[in-house]
Amino acid sequence: MDMITEKCGEEHADWAKNFNAGFANTLLTTVKRHEDGTSFLLTGDIPAMWLRDSTAQVRPYLVVAKEDEDLASMISGLVKKQFFYINIDPYANAFNEEANGAGHQDDYTVMNDWIWERKYEIDSLAYPTQLAYLLYKNTGRTDQFNEDFVEGIKKILHVFRTEQDHRKSPYNFVRDTWRAEDTLINHGRGVEVAPTGMTWSGFRPSDDACAGGGYLVPSNMFAVVVLGYIEEIFSTILDDAAIVAEAKALREDIEAGIEAHGLTKNAAGEEVFAYEVDGLGNASLMDDSNVPNLISAPYLGYGSVDDERYLRTRQTLLSKENPYFYEGKFAKGIGSSHTPENYVWPIAMAMEGMTTNDKAEKERILNTLVATDGGTNLMHEGFDVDNPNAYTREWFSWANMMFCELVMDYFDIRVEK
């Protein structure tokens, strides 16, 4: 975007260079447009499409899509592809471009040739719903609300409701692996849980297993927000009172569950949000770099950046109380169980910038991100806080677009919610 280059000027020319590289990278390297009008997005260096990543990869384009009908059509095509996949299996997180049997077909779960991976994550269902809604809000388009969308929403509501009591769920997942984070314990059922009103998730947005309990609080926050979107869509654009009623009841259940079970205490004895809970009295005090995380709550639409409990939680998680907070010579921020110790993620750093009103803090984070790109002008998955040339993934589309969104945010250019 020429406008961003102009706004960056000489003072932030390095931001513009990385912005232009990242903003173009997703369109040039990940988007495949099919003859039926749908769009398939590679996640990056893996030949599959993640429901979560593909949404985050195009979100900043919504600002441009207001004036660019072809770009809006590409995003609408992505929503249609996402809901085509959700109707194949709402428990799967990543899909193949064709029914070619690629991916993790040896996992012990119900696979088919379309599915690359079947790790159940709440955000895999929340993100496509969010994209369908935001496309409407930003462009006025409604063609994405097709028959597949309606059927997919019914499946999402059914899964969310079923997983309020995971003991009655048909889902299980086991992988033969040395990596404990890639499989569920308890014969594929996961950590023991008791009902809380929240909805269960097998895996985090990092694709790592929920270890502190299957009630992943930030993903439940996101579910509350998108259930509100469903209520609006089916009462103002589509007409289905039953879907509206089911979404409303679920939203109220989950929100009450967060308030009753989704909290814990920090070292100072202050009430903060937990990352995961099990409904049996156990709660984990941590945050992960992948979105939805607790830091991202106001960005996703759950509460505001000024909420006192959010600010307490944020301060706690951006400290050594969070086992995945790392600080070194070149950077500080939140990492993940998914990458080595002392590796922070640009996704988390960008999110930290987008959930503060402090412009100087946004500037600090942007300066750090361009200074730690390993000389590539692109964002990586994670990098060593003491050696930015040590990083995972040569390029990572989701991270590139999060950087771009933070640059836009700095100049008060934002996606309408």
C-alpha cells in the first residue's frame, strides 16, 4: 500500500520495507483461486490450509477490500472454502486442497482424504465465523452466507454444545509420537475435566495439546464473541430464530462459565484470567503466543484494553510469572511450548502492540520486529531473544500479516468490527 509507505516516511522506512514485503507475500505465495469461486490458502511452508491461519492471513486485506471488489471476492471465496471444509468435519483443523490423502493419515482418529490434521481446536471454528462477519461489516457482502455457511454454523453450534460435557463427546485423538504436545493423554480423551459451562478444546491454537485442562479460556472468550456474531447474522441478514436462540444460550452459558471457573490468582493474590482450567479446581497461570491468547482478548472483541482485570492479567503475563515470557538482549515477549525456550513469537509481539493505547509502546515493538527479522524483511514463527538469526520457519504468512496489521494500527487504520 503506497499510503503506508508515505505514512512511514523516512523515519520508519524500515517498517515500510517489511510491510510491503509481508503484505504482498501472502497474496503472491499462499492464495490459490479455484474455478468454482472458492479460495485455498497455504499456511506457508506446509501444503495445507488451516482454518485459523487462513483467516488471520487475510484479515488486514479487509481494509483494502472495501474499495477492491476482486480482493473482496477472494476473501468471500475463502469463507466458502472454509465452510465447505467445516461441513466435511468440524473437528478438523487443517485440510488438503484436494481429497488426496495427504497429511497425518496415521493418526488414531476419524480421518478422510480431505483432512490434513484432525486436532480439535475451538478457534478453528471461531475464526471462519469471524471472517464471514467481518467481510460483511467491512464490505457489505453477503454472498458468503450461503447454504454451506448455514449448515456449517449448525455443526459449530452442535460441537460447542456437545463439548460442554466432553464425557459425551465422540472425539478422541492419538498420535504415535515422541512429542507429548502432539497427542492427547487418557486414550485420546485428554486431561480429565468436569463441566463448567465452557466448551472443551483438545488443542491450543499452537496445535499443542491443552495440558492444564480442556477449558481453554481465551478460546472460550473468542467463542463468546463469535456466538454474538451468529446471533446478529441470523436475526438481521438470515432469518432463523432457532439458530439465534441456540447461539444466545451457548454464549450465556460460556460467559457464565468463564466468570465462575476461568479465573485464578497471581503471585500478588490478585484475580486474573487463567489460561486453562479443568473444572476440578486446577488452573494454569500462563499465556501462549498463538491467538486466541489471553493478551488478545480485547482485540478479538472480549472486553476492552482498559478493563482492570484484563490489565492485571496482561501485566502478570508480560512478566516472569508466565513461564513462556522471555526477555533477552534483542527482544522480549511471549513464546510457546511449540518452539524452543527463549524463542519469542512476532505474532505475540504484534498482538501486544495492538492491545495497548500507548503509541510509544507500539513504536517500540515495531522497531524491535524489523530489527529482529534475520535480514529477511519477513516475520518468522519464533526467534531467539539473544540471537535473532536463530529462528523457526523461514517465512510465516500469519506472522507477516500480524506485523502488517500492527503497522496499520499505528497509523489508525483498522478493520471495522
